[in-house]
Amino acid sequence: MTQMFRSATFPDRFRLQRQTHLLEVLDRVQCRLVSLPAVCSCACCGADCTDLVPARLVTHEFVCRVPIPLCYRCVKRPPFTLVGPSLRFPLAGLSLVLGCLYAYAGVPLVFWLACVTSVALLLLLRPERIQLAARQGLLNDLLGATDLLRDVRQEYPELRCEVSLQRPQIARSEVAVAESLPQSLVLCSRQGILFSRTDLERSQVDELLLQLFIEQVAEKTALCLTGRGLNDDDHLQVNCVLLPGRRRVFQHLLSAEPRDRHRQLTARVQQLMADLEALPAVPVRWPLVFCCSCGGAARAAGLSEDWRYVFCDWSRSVDMSQEHSYSEAAMQVYGEVTAGQSEVPTADELLAWRALDLLSGDPAMQRELESRVFRRLTSEQRLEEAEGLHRELISRQPQDSGIRFRYALYLMDIGQLERSASVCQELLRESPETAEFRGLLGQLQFQMGQPLDARATIRGAAQSDRSAMYWLTAAQVSATLGEPDVALGELSAAILQQADLGIAYLLRARILFAQERCQRALMEIDQAEKYSGLSGETVHLRVRVLFRLQRLEQAIAMLSQLLQVDPNDAWLLTLRAEAYHLSGKLELARADVERLRQLHPNAEMPLALLAQICVDDDDAAGALAAAERATELGNDSPGMFLIRGISQLQLGNPQAAIELLEVAREKAPDDRQVAIELARALALAEESERALVVLDEILEHQEGDIFARVFRGFLLLEEEQSERAIEDFERVLRDAPSHVDACRGAAMVSEIRGDTERALELLNRALAVSPEDKSCRMVRARLLLGKQELSAAAEDLDSVLEDDPKQLWALLRRGHIQLNLGQMDAAQKDFDAILQQQPDFTPALIGRSVVFDQKGDVQRSQEDLESALSSAPERAEELEVSQLLMKAFAASQQEHFAEAIEAASAVLALQPDNTDARLARARASWYSEGFVEALQDFEFVLQQGDEQNLRALGGRGQIHAELGEYQLALQDLETAVELGRRQNDMMLPYLLSGLGKALTGLGRFAEATAAFEESFALQPQNAWLQFNRGLLCLQQQDLQGASSCFEQALKLDKPRLSPRKRARAEAFLQRSDTGAV
């Protein structure tokens, strides 16, 4: 019943032109089939042939079967086989024969060459294989080249040709050839089927019940005019429409003369209508229309060619300007009946059809109807009735193994697997090698978790009796045992035996999806839907495949199209909400979830999905409420506790999150995400040791988990275990050299070790991959600040603030840079932006206080300082010291050295041992050429036990050089350079510059040059280096080189020369220009 069946009559006023045209075209094909000669021309090569290969012609409107004449040679080639002919065996054989002849003639060399050639031919020449898509194209092209089918191909270009690979041949007889087309197109000559294949699929009707219904209408109609006293000119036509809602409409048209006989027949027809109304229901979702016509005793077998009208009164209700199918017209006429949900026959309806005993002459159809009765009774939980019916059938025919086999199937359907297996074992004792019985027993063992037993049972079946279902069960077992390739081979065997086995394509799609072969999986899903129709399983799997392929828009479009047919389908709404969620369309996802909640207010599934959406939308409160409600409704899965834990984390409640996440971990101890979130909660709760234990457990089972390893590295950094941390970061960088977070972590370890250049190299690598990474830019800005590369640091901070203008620490650091660069207005703007967000943020208050002080606004400077002190009175001295140090550094940068010395001295009055203040005052004294004062401060720092302070040691050495005490300078600077190299400190280039100056003073020019070159390689922007090199050139009487060096020194600013040194360089250049040097 998957075809559209021909009607022999169409009304003049209600004509379906396309269906009428189809019948005309197919009538011409049938006429050619009737006159088909015994010897035909091959459709491929034109050679004479006697064989006919059956082909199916398929469109969305109809399906029929026709024979195509093909010769023996063409049948062996594509597209009728997937493998083309190969010449390797004939050529290899010919080569061997020739070799043997030459060997017999006494030429052995030729024999060996022939052997080698034969082997090469066998190895190199392979039969040409054709892809399925290419095969389908060749089959479609064949339609246009076949005289029988040329008209069909021209009129229906969308026609598709299907030919079995097994190539069964049609027996050559006039009856077989002539009836091959009408038998596949027409169900019964007494029936006028007016619905298409598309209408049939759309109706979702039980085709067996439909067939029984049509046959009953036809039979009762024929019986109505059967009997004595009827004329051959008496005609009766009964028209029927099956409508949704279990409604049916019957019309009858009666023609009889004279009037007395018409009245007599009218009574019969009224009884006929009553009998037809009494037939059991046939549920449909879409209207189906057919008619039955018969005449008197001589005309009982066929439709009347003169009977022209089928539902002729419909023309008053149907728009005749449009072409309609009969089903579409029925929807317009009976408009109050809308297409409803898919309707399934009830068990009572099926039992009513069974009680009519219409299939006693067709055991196969009888068994099919009984199977449907059992399934429906089972689904309606009427198990006692189903059990009783089975036992009744078994008691009638105790030797019928088929009945007992169906009983075993029934027991499997209701979950009584052990009883079903017992029945199967009884059957196998009677017939040990029957593949059908072994296949079912194997399926039962598979479902009972015994895949190895299932495999042993299945392999005991006879080779010749292995059905498609046998191979399907074998494939399921192989897939469970982790042998996907074996399963795919077994599924191919199942499909070769039964090409329309939709479940085999579906299982093959699942296996391919698991193997990440998503495109192939989509093709298999297409085949599954072609043969088994659209189902929840195919839709769900297709959506998952599209998700994996990142084709989210395609998935959304498909689900939206399905929802147009049934807007309230909960499963489709769920899938679309998930698709919207994955594609970032959170508002649309929320809308679908809200629709689900309206349809199912007490269901936990929409709430669980809503909780996930809220988490991704940073709506922690909404996520927590939805997850808690879902848990109340019975969803106590690990996922719900995970979402609740994440929500508590987002709400700033790490302890509550830990409790929830520990419950989730108890329920799912191997769930990685639960463990990661638990570690994150523990870290936020400052329970780093417990967090490290959780991460250790993750990495013990999954060494390659990059996220967990990087996470552990940062936790170890917080615990000041930098050596263990660098091991994790370097392990990640070995596998992923540009992993952004690993590069940042390794850079932070390098910073701790004093290896600034290595740290910057790692950060540059990370930012090349992710230029907008804010964390990397913040770390790099800090390192650049330490190197006094203020402009470069400001660029990084600008980039961070461009994406997040309210980032407090970026604003603070940029404010400090602008303060040091003397850009007071810009610095104040940044500090103001911070204080608008957090008015009591003491670092910003201190910074703005210094800005006001530098601007000369002492009152406002004091107000900000007092605000900072009042916000943290317990840190009053610390804050005041911080303000004075910042003031000292800013004044020094602007060459207000006296002011810098005064601020540093104020700090020392409060804290005499403050190293930072000593060094700041020493630097200001040095730059203002107060060498004695600077020397005293450097020596104080070194005498306080900080003998390896590079700033103090290097500063004292350079002060000795300034004072001409080169030997003392050399001792300090050599020690400082050695420490700088060992620690890889950023001070090293500046120490090398001072060492070069000391060596110059001692007349060791070659060593001084080497020190200068090494310094230049590390920091080419050092103005002091160029000044010192200029002094070396003067010592060597190289006035031109000295001028070049002094010019460079005046241009560079990392750091700038002191004012007096700039003046000396400018004076030298002026004298050089006037020739006074």
C-alpha cells in the first residue's frame, strides 16, 4: 500500500489534471509492454537481449515497477553492480600461457618475465568501483535512453530509478511482462484509489487496516447488486472519504431502470450504507479518498467507464481555479475537521477487525494483524488479554513454531526477557540451526547484558538461513563488544538482504557518528528516513550529527520546519532550544523553554534546560531557581547539582557551591567537569590544598587534560611552589607550544625567577595566538613597567581598557604610567574612573593625591590622602608611606630631584630602614649629581644585610665611577654583573653599561667595548650606554664616534640622561659643530 493506485474515472467538473496525465503516460508504457517482443534491444548498448531486469520508478507522487531489457554483458557492469569488470585475470592467464609456450620452446627468460608480468597484473589492476551517487546518476540517465520509459522521463524529470544489486530477472511470458506495470500500480480493478503516495504517507494510516477497509467496501458494494432480477445496466458507485478524528463520509450514486427496480435497489443501498458505517474505524491524520463501482451480474468486475462523477458536489466548496488532489479538496470541503495528531488504532479497533475473520485465507496477513493486536494490547497495558490470546493461539496449533516465536517476541516486548529466552530455547531444541530463533535468542541475551553468549548463539545459525534481522542482531552485539568495523560489515549484509531495513541504516549511522564520520552518518540517516519514515530517533541523531558538524543553523531550520507541522511537540522544542543554546541565541532558547513549561508545567526537563541556559547567560539566580525546582520535581542527577554549584559560585558563595559539587561528585565520581568545578570552588574558598588533591586525581586518570594541568599550575603558583608549577606549564607547552594560559603561567614563573626576557617571549607567543587576551596583556604591561618601557606598557593597558573600560587594575596601572610620564590630566582621569566605581579604593585615592600634589593643589591632595586614611585607619602609616614614595618617584621622573629627595626623606623619617625610600633618594641625589649623598644611601642599604641588592650594589659602583674611583667601581660592578647574569635580572644591561665606564676609566678599552656591546644587545634604548660609549670614543681620540654616541644619547629615554649629562653632551656637540674640539 505504498503506491498511488489508478482510478478509472474522473469527473469532468472535478478533474485532477496531473493524475490524469500520469495515467495517460503510464497507459502508453503499458501498451508497449504488451507488445514487447521476445528479443529486445539492450537499454545500455543496443545489442539483442532476452533478459528483463525489474526496476522501480519513484517520485513523490507514485511508485511502480517496470522491466528494463538488458543484455548479459551490461548486467555485469555498473550501474547494475558496484564493481566494474576487471581484465586482470584474463591478461594474467594469457601471460602465463605465453610464458609456458616459450619455456617449452627453450626460452626460460621469457617464462620468468611472463610470471612477473602476471603477478604485476594481479596486484596492480583492480576492478573499478562506482560510488552510490554515481550509480544513481547512471540509473537516472538510463531512463532517458530506454524506449519504454522515455515518455515518463520527459514528463517527470524528478523520476528516480532504483535497481536491486541482486538483479533478479523477470520470467519471459506475455502475462508477466504485460502485468508488471499495472500490478505494481493498481491494487484492484474494482477500486478507484484517489490518493497519492504523498497523501498516504501524510495520513500515517495503518496500511493493513486500510487495505481491509477498501476490500470490505468493494466487496459489500459488489454484493449489493448481486442476485436475481438485476440488469446489466444497473450501476452503483460508492465514494468514501476517511477523515481525521475517525470520521468517514460515504456517498452513493445509483442508476437503475425502471423506477420500481430503482426503489427496490435503493433499499439495498441504504442497508449497504448502514453496513459500511458499522465497519471498524481506520484512523488517519490526513484525508484519503477512494471509490468503488460495480454493475449487474455481467459488470461486477470493473468500474463503469461512463460513470463520470466522484464527489461531484465538491465543486461548490472547492476553488476550481486551483489544482487540488482529492485529499486537499476533502480538507476544504470538510474544513471543520482539521489534521490532528498522529492517530494509532486502539486495541479494541484492531480486535474488531480481527473478529471479522477477513484474512483466514492469507496466513501471513493474519499473523501481521495478530502481531499488531498484541503490540497494541501491550502498549495499553492490557497484558492479561494479550497473554490469553497468545495461549489460545498456541493451544489451537501447538506444533506451529511461528505462533510460539511470536509469543517469544511478545514476551520480549513486555520486558519478560527470561521467559522469552526460555521459549526460544525450546524452539532451538526442535530446530537447532534456525537463524530466526537464534537471532531472537541472541537479541535477548544481548539485552540481558550477555553479549559474549549472544555472539556464541548467533554464530550457531545455519549459513543459508541467515536473515536480515539475524545480521542486524549480530551487528548490535559486535557494536556492544567494541567492534564497530565488524558491526558495519554485518549491517551491510543485512541491507543486502533487505534494502528497506531502516533500523539497519540507523544503527550504521550511530556507529559512523561515534567514529566521527559525520557526513557518512547523515547519508545513512537519509536512508533510514526513506525506508522507515521520520521518527524521533532519526531526528535526534540527525540533530546531534549537525551539532557535531557545527551546522547549527541547518539543525534549527530543520527543527523549525517540523515544528510548523506540530508546534506543540515537546521533543522537537527541546532539541531546538538546545540548538539555539549552542549557537548562542539564548533569548530564542528561553522562548522555546517557556513554551515547553506552558505545555508541561510540572515537567523537570524544561527546567533543567532553562538552568543550563541561565548559567551561560550569567543569570546565576535564575539558574539556581530553575535547578532547585527541577530537583524538587525529581531530577536529582549530577548535572543538576553541578548547575546549582556553578550558580552558587557565580553568586559568590563558594562554601555552598562546595557542598553541592561534592554531592555531584559522589553521584558521578568520574565526571571531569564536576571535578573541575569542585576544584575551582575550593580554590575560591582558599582551600588550595584540597583543590590540588582534586586536580591530582583528575590528572592521575587523564594525564593529557590540558585545562586541569594549567589550573593546577596556577594554584601551585599561588602556593608559592613555582618549581612544581613550571613543570605543569612546560608539560602543556611541549604538546601545545602556543597554549595561551600555559604561556602566561610559564611567563609568571620566569618573572619570579627574574628572567624577564623569557617571560616577555612567552607572552608575545601567547598574544600572537590570542591578541585580545586581557590577562596576558596585564602581565606583559607589568613586566614592561619594570623595564621602564612605559609607552609599550601603556599600549597593552589601552588594549585591555578598550574591551573593558572599567577594569580597575588596568586603569590604576595606566594612571601610574601617566603620572610618571608627567601626563597629570590623563592620570587624574583614570583615577577618577576608578573612584566612580569604588569611592574608597585606596590605591586610586593615593594616586590622585599625588596628581593633585604635582599640580600644586595641596588642599585636594590632602583631602584624598585623608579619605584614604579614613577608609583604612589601621594602615595609616603604610598609606602615607605609599603616597610619599609615589610622589618621590613621580618627581624624580619629571626631574624635580629636590622634591623627590624631600619626599623620600619624609618616608625615612617615618621608617628609617625603608629600602625603597633609600634607593629613591639615592637615585634622585645621583641624577642631581649629589654623589656623596647617593653613595651614603647605597652603602646604608648594603650594610643592612642586603648585600646582593643589585640596585644598591650597581648604584654604588656607578657612583664610584662618577667620582673617578674606578677600581672600587670595578669591584662592585663585576659582582653586580655576575649576580645579574645568574638571576637573569632586567638590571643587567644597565650594570654592563656602568661596568664599561669603569673599564674605560682604567684604560681597558677592549673589555669596555665588549661590555658596551653586550649591554646594547640587551637594551639598545639606554641613553646612559650611548653617553658612556661616547666617553670611550673620546679616550680613543675618536671624535666622530663620540659625536654620534652623544647624539644618540640625547635622543634615547630608557632611561634619559640626567640634566647635567645632557648639558655636557649638548655642549660637546656644539663645540664639535664649530670645530672647537
